[in-house]
Amino acid sequence: MIIQLEHNISDVQRATLAAKLDTIQYKTMEVSTQFGEYIVGVGKKEFDIRTIGTMAGIRDIHRVSDAYKLVSKKWKVDDTIIDLGDGLKIGGGNFEIMAGPCSIESEEQIENTINHLVKNGIRIMRGGVYKPRSSPYSFRGLGIDGLKLWYKKARAAGIKIITEVMMSEQIDDMLEYVDIFQVGARNSQNFNLLDALGKIDKPVMLKRGISGTIDELLQSAEYIFSNGNERILLCERGIRTYEKAYRNCMDINAIAILKEKTHLPVIADPSHGIGVRRFVESIALASIMAGADGVIFEAHQCPEKAFSDGQQTLNFDEADALFEKMKRTFKFKQNL
Ligand code: PEP
Ligand code: MN
């Protein structure tokens, strides 16, 4: 159950509500976000929700029986739109592309990528400065100095930054320079990190775990929302299966299912989703047809020389073609 409170609910009205909730023996949690105040109730007892819905100080009440609640479409039918400022919005019919290298590598690479994005009218650049790598001997990112350098160049060009945060201790230092915090697949159930990202007012793109279920992804998103941050995007990036012909199995099904279950925007990551450069385009387009609100993919001036994930990274010519095809596909889908 979700109870939406009026902004001006009085202390007396709160106390009356608490007493009422006591009588039905619901376990409750108060949630206060940048946009609203809610009480999330968990319990089994049958009761007439109108007896609460009609109380003074209550805006609305909804029955949500899923394990995840605030991210569910059962109480919020309208799509959440993530407003990044400067006229840039994701969700609710606003389709956005994010592109850039797997890792931020050098000043020259940042400049090349920004120029490429600007030329194509793409306004969000991806890139990791803290890289989760399977081997400790692989390149692990330029860290906060790389982010600061990137920020300086990106801001001057009107480009927004999405980058991965790996632990809560990094958030404060990164906050000023990041437009969307990415939570990587390996941290999809790092609940302390999710708690911490719930306490900031910056959008968070949460990736699905390598073997995470759709339900687990939604419950992870619930951690962020219930800590106070409603600005969440979900990302399908492929899951591990027994198949060896590709790196991950892009779960296109999950995109369609998430769009039904949640009001949050869903982003597709075909680069990690299939992990093979020549198939990234078709998987990106298929994701759009399945309902994705945006696509994030890896592009590099010279993928063969990329510090990480070169095998799934498009060169700029391939990226140019994909930008065009994605825009056309999104329009086509809207007019179906
Ligand atoms: C990435 O975006 O480069 C990345 C490491 O993604 P994931 O967490 O999905 O593996
Ligand atoms: Mn990568």
C-alpha cells in the first residue's frame, strides 16, 4: 500500500493516520523525496482503503501488493520523465541516446568524442572513470581527475555526463561533475550504495545485475526511491546465460515487461547486451521496438585501441549510422 500525503498535512492529521494504520497492523515506512511524501505500508489484513483515502491530509491511496511499490506502475500510471535541464528529458515519449567510450582515457579522446557527439546532435556522453574490471591487472579508470577534465570539456560543449559510481564514498567528490550516476551490473544489489544514491538529488541509472531478475532490479530501484530519490532510470544490459556465442544475452523481453511494471524510463545497453560490435546495431534497434526510452552504447574513435571493451565498441562511422537509424526507428515505433 502507498499513501500519498498532502504537502501541508498537519501533525494532528499525521497522528490520526498513524493510529488508524496501527489498528490494521500494517508495518509502515515514511518516505520523503524531492517530489513528495509517502507512507509505504506492508501488511496482510483486509480493509477498505477508502477509510484512509478519505482522511484529511491524504492525497491518495493505492494498493500495491508487489515486493517493489514506489517504482510500480500500479500507483503511478504516468511515465516518469527525467529532466536533465537545458531542455533534455528522458521518458514519457522523450527518447535520448547516450554514447561514448567504455573508459575515459585521455584529453584527446574526450575531445574527439565530444566533437563527434556535437556533430550528431547527441547531448549525453557516457564513459567510465571508475571501472569495474574482472581482472585487477586491467585498466581501472582515470578516477576523479579524469572526471574533472571531462566535465570541463563537456560543459563547454553543452554535453551531459553519465558515469559509473562504484562505492558510496565516491559520491560526494563526483556530485558536482555528474549528470547521471550509473550503477553498474556488478553493483546492482549493493544496497548500501543504493541507499546512498537515494539521498542525493541527481538522476541514477541502475543497471540490471549480471544474473539479476526483473523483480530484483525493481527492488533495487525501490531502495533508491524509498531513500528519497525519485529520479531513476533502469537499464537492461544483458544477463549471463549458458550461451557462449556472445558475451551476454540481451533480454529484450525485459524491456517490454519493465515498461508494463514500472513508470521509470527504461534504457537499453546493446553494447554490453551482446558484446559483439557487428551486432550492436540490430540489438539497439530491436530494443527501441520493444519500448526502450533511450539507448546507451559504446563508441570510440579507434575501438581497436580502446582501453576496455573494444570488441563491442563502434567506431565513429558506425555510430553515425546507428544514431540515424535509432532516431528513425523511434519515430517509426511512435507512429505504429
Ligand atoms: C559499462 O557501462 O562500461 C559497464 C561496466 O557496464 P556493466 O556494469 O553493465 O557491465
Ligand atoms: Mn564497457
